[in-house]
Amino acid sequence: MVQISVINRSNTISDRELHRVIRAINRQVAEDFEPYWAFGGRLRLDGPTGCDADLKDLKELRGDAILYLLDTAAANDALGYHERNLSGIPCGFVFLDVCKQLGDEWSTALSHEALELIADPLCNLLVQGPHPDIDDRRVYHYFEMCDAVQAQSYEIDGVRVSNFVLPQYFSEGEREHARNDFCSSGLTAFHVNPGGYIGFFDPATNGNDKFFANDATAVQRAQIKGALPTSRIVRRTSNDGVPTARPADQQRQDATHQMASGAASGDPIRHVVVLMLENRSFDHMLGALRASFDAEIDGVDPLHPGVNIDNRSGASLSQTDNAQAWVGKQFKVPHEFADVATQLSGNLGNFVNAYRAANPEASRADLAQVMAYFKDGSLPVLHTLAKNFLVCDRWFSSLPGPTWPNRLFVHSGTSLGDVLMPDAKDPASIGEIWGRYTQATIYNRLDDARKSWKIYHDGFPQSVILDRLKAKFFGSAYAAMAEFQKDAAVGGNFPEYAFIEARYFDGPNGRQNDQHPPTGVQEGERLIATVYNTLRGNDALWKSTLLIILYDEHGGFYDHVAPPPTVAPDQHVTSTFSFQQLGVRVPAILVSPYVKRGVDHTVYDHTSILRYLCEKWQLPHLCRRTEPTPGVNVIGSFAHAVSLSAPRDDVPGPLPMPAAAADGSAGNVFDNAKESLLAFGEMLMRQNQPEHMAAAVGPLTEPAAGTPQQRAERLESWINDVKQ
């Protein structure tokens, strides 16, 4: 029996969590693998010695093979996924950063490498079989356990582990209904499942080769591994001790890129544009449209409105259609994680009491605004688009909490377990955000697939808090809204994916238009009209675009639909929150000539955008919620909604531009979210150069000088300078 020493050199995975995963893999080996292969092994966690692994000596080896867990493939002691050291000892590495880029759970990668290491000493040989894609050619296949099914996994005790092939896989005599892999995925002998590959030796060419599945998952995995210095063998040590890199197979990369580029040739949507606004619930913005949709939309029923009781006065406050465009600078609705928990308690009965707790002296009129919704037609731009395109009345924020964690989900599918905002009153908490969010984003996936993207903004964009986007802010990937209009007018340079960030506070270039209360809705209506009219103004662009209009979270406003359960996006769960419940419902509209007019009742959250993009362009998935696995709590993809074979011609032309908000009605109030973003922008100013983006910034001790408004104007002036 093979004994594998597992060495934890990661700074992010605890030994306790690694023990849990090792137990699950040992169960997999004993109960699933060994009964089929008649040999097995065991993993155990052993302690590291020294700072690096000595690949000549392997002092940490206490068994027959060794597996290292590292945060990054850039580590000096990296050797490869699995290989033998100079003494012939089987050894392997699992790199957490590569796992993230591949969209794999690290536990699945560890299981994969463990099964390979167990098999290496006992059956690391060649098996004669057919050439995968050349008839009548005999080749020798490597006796690998998991590569042909490496995109498949299953779960043991809550831990994702790797699928693996069974002995029948290496038999040419394919029997009907033969079971060639543990998950019974339909794999046939000497072939590969989507996402997989097999290695073989071809005597006709006297060379080693790999056969990849003809699908974009395999393509993308090959591109990610081939583009890094961490391809199949990351770094080998020559006889003189000098590390040497194994070159990537450029011809294979070129071929796979061509396959990926043509994968979606029949799809009329060439451009996806997302406009995300701030802090409004579905009922609050679109609830009045129930009558216009003959009750098909799950909006406000005037005969049976939602009701909350003010515990202080005993007053009953129900939903009424008297929402005000601007409610005054003192109207601040709480929506932090604890506030949302209060709001949802008592069968959605405490939205008013959460507001009362934060505003003890609030008037009845202000309490009523928490429950209020806009009259049909009082939001002329949003309501016109809702009535002419597809309303998603089951789109929920990704977690029951505030702005930043929810926006992290739309960009990356995870908040890394965070449910809170930094505290603007505590400068140290702002400093802790720098370098905190290192996860892969949809933009990294698009870069890997050579898909164009751009984030358009006015003022300072919130997405820059993501570590992998900070340096890109200084380049062409970020552009002002004026450039959005120019790019759309030309059309040929318009990105395949565009994300639009509203203006979060007044500045030299314009007024706040994110609709975050107490800011009014007028400037946001103007922004929506600008985006729609810009796209509508270029007919070719319009007939190849899907525009998604939605809001990041509910902002504390009442909604009558309880958030449903969901699946946690990754392993980053805490004792505070399991991430198995969605947040409050938010407005969402799909706008395109290829969608029908009506209502979609599918359950979505912000990761649905990521799922749509990953499936559309066949990119590796970013989190569990985007994986199209069966189950009652799965988040939907709206690909089915883009269903028309020809573009509609009964859609509105350019919409009338609403009047600008009156002076003083925009309400540029700096709440915690805005002041935190302002402080983060000032940290970026301190770094000032893209090459410093990875450097540590000393902990903040106090905010920059001046009022928040003066600081915002100074930040935007700096942005104007660096983006010239």
C-alpha cells in the first residue's frame, strides 16, 4: 500500500481543513478506487522542514510518495503536478492559484494527484490501443487515472474529489453499457470526456503526444496551463541544479484557440453589456407593473400589499405607490448584513423596525418610504424598457448584505467569505482591503480566451478593489462613459463584454447617478437612457447585443418575496454565514432584440451573468453556483431567454432623455460605502503607478485632509490626469 506524505506549504489553507479533505480522499481510495483496481494507498498530513523543498533529498518524505500544497506555482521549489524526483521518488504539487484559474476545487486537484501517485509505482506503463483521431493507427496509451475525466468530480463528506477511470477503460473490446469511469459519465474506452485529455506514445512519429477533447473546457484548461510557466511539468532540476522550464506546445495552443473562437458562431449575441445600479428592491422599482403585465409579474398586489408593524408606535405600514424620487439627505436605509437579517426575520416583517433602529426619531413619512414603491410610469425609462423587453422577477442579490460583497459576486462569483463592508470610520479596516481580494475574475477568464472587455465608469470604479484589476485601471481596460459612446458609435472596437459602473459621488465630470439613497432616481434614469440610446443608435451593434440592467442589492427597501436557498459558491464559508441563502430580490431586465417581451420566473443571482458568459464563450467556471449541475437550489442561466431567431422590429427607438435633477435633489451624501470607496481610491493615488499595485500600502492611520466632497473632487481630478 502506497503511503503519501502531504505537506502543507500554503498560507491560506489550515491544517484542520486539509485534514478534512485528506479523510475524504482516503475514503475515496479505500471505498471507491481500491475495489476496482485492487491496489490503494493512504494520505497523511506530515510537517514541513525548512522553508523550501529539497528535491534531491526530500527530507519531508515519511512514506512512499510526497504531495505538496502551495499557494502559487511561482514558488521556488515547484516541480510539477506529478513527477519523480532525481532519485525516482513520486512527488507532486497542488498549486492553489492554478486551481482557481482552472476553476477547480483544490480538493479535487489533490484527489487527482493522489490517485496518480498511487498508480504510478504500480502501473506506470503503456497500454496498446487505437490512436484517438487517426483510424488504423496503433499507439501506446499512458496508464493515467484521471486525465481523461479531469473536468469531472463528485462529493464525499462535503468534499469535491476527482473522477477516475476504471480498468475497463483500457480494453478495446467495448461492451454495451460498459462502465469506464467511476461516475459513469459515458466515457468510452481510449477516449476522453469534455475537459479531459490522454497522453500516448506514437511509434509512427517516435513522439509523445496528447489528445484533447474537442470542447472549450479542455481548450481553456490547455490554454491556462500552457500560458503559465506551470504547464504539465512546472520546473525540473537539471544535473547541475539549475531549474529548467519545459516549453509549452504552441501549436496545440494555436489550434485550441481556433476551436474556442468558433465555438459560438451560431449565437447572434456578440456583445454583452451590464449596467449595475445601486440599492433598490424589485417591489420598490418594478412592483407597480403587475397591472401592466396582467398579474404575470410577481409585483405588488394592491389588494394584498405587504405590511410591516412599527414596534415603537404600533402603527401598521403597508406598501403604497408613493415612492418619492428624492427623499431627503437624512433618509438612510440600513442594509448591512445584520440589518438584512433583521429585515427578513418575522416573515419579512421587520424592514420598518430595522429602519427605526437606525433612525430612532424617524417620522412616519420616512418609515412609509421603506415600504413604498414607484407608480407605474413614474420611472419612464426603466418602466418603458421593462414593458418592452424581459423582466426577471426572481433575480436576487447574491447574499443578504451590502454593496461591496454583492458586487464582488458579479465580477468573480465569490466574496471570499466576506459579508461586511469596511468601516470608513476605522482607517485600518480600509487598509486591510488592499490585496484582500485576489480571486480570479471573469475578466481574467476573458483575457485567457482572448475575448475583449472593458469597464466603463465616471468617477472612481468600485471594481478596482479586486486585486487583479488594480493595475488594469491604468490601462485601456477602464474608460470613461464618454468613450463608451464613442466605442459604440464606431462599433468595430466595441468590447465583447462591457460592465458599466455608475457615478458614486459628484465630481468634476458630473453628478452622482447610481440611484443609491438618499440620492434621487432622476440622474440614474438619465444614465439608463444614455446606455440604451447609445446601443440603439448603432443598428449593427444593437442587433448583436444583450444589455442587462440590474441592481447590486435592495438597499433596505421592502420586497415581499423571501430569498430562496442556494449553494455556497466555494469553500469560503464562516460561522457567521454559510452562503446558502440568496439576498433580497432586485430589479433586473434583459434588453435585446432577441428576447421576447414578458416575464422570466427563473431564479437568478449575479453569478448568472458569469454562468451565461462562461457557457457562451466556453470559459472555465468561476464558482459552484455557475456550474450547470442538477439540484433544487441551482442558479439559472438566462441563455434560454435569448431565444428569437431574428431580431424584433417592435422595440422602442431612442428614449426621451429625462430632465436633469434639480440642484440639491441629487443628495451627494457620503455614507459608509462611499467613504470607504473614497479611502480606497486615495490608497491607489498613494501607489500611483501600476508597477506598485502588488506592493503593500502601510496601514492607514487617518483619512486624507479635507471634507469628503473635497476629497472626491481631488480623486476625480487625479483620475482625469492619469487617464489622459
